[in-house]
Amino acid sequence: CRYRRQPELPITKDARGWATAERLLKDGGCTVDRLPNLGKGAGIAHHCSIGNPRAEVLFVTGSRMFRLLFAPAAEPSADDRAALVDLARFAARK
């Protein structure tokens, strides 16, 4: 694995998970790219104006909200973000 830290993968059960995911994506002053193939409200946040450099994917499947966070020392590259989205797609199938 080329990452120094392992990505976090908390899973939350909540019937309103998609609304929570949308709200979390809007907080933090980040650029948000929608990920419609991961469901309603799914997206990846990056280039945030607040906090540490990071990329974060949030999505909901059924009643489970997934939040994958990658926080390296520098802003994640497009390749880093693509790898995080691939990890999210893998998690969504499980």
C-alpha cells in the first residue's frame, strides 16, 4: 500500500443517512464532486479551505452511511482521489 495511513471506514446505520451525507459534504468549505453511481447524496470532498488537506467520500447504501477519509500531509492528487473512489465502490459492494 502506498499510503502511510490506512483510510478510515466508519459505517453508520440511519434511515436519513443520505441527508446526513449531503450535509457533511457541504460543511468544511470543500470542492465537492458528486458521485451519482454511489447513490443519492454521494460525493467526494477535496481542496477544503478549512482543516487539514484531505479527500473524503460519503455515500449511503440502504440504511448504512459510509465515510472514507484520506488525510495525507499534502493535498490528495487526482490519482489519490480516484483510488479513494475505487475503495468506496468496493465497500459499497460488501
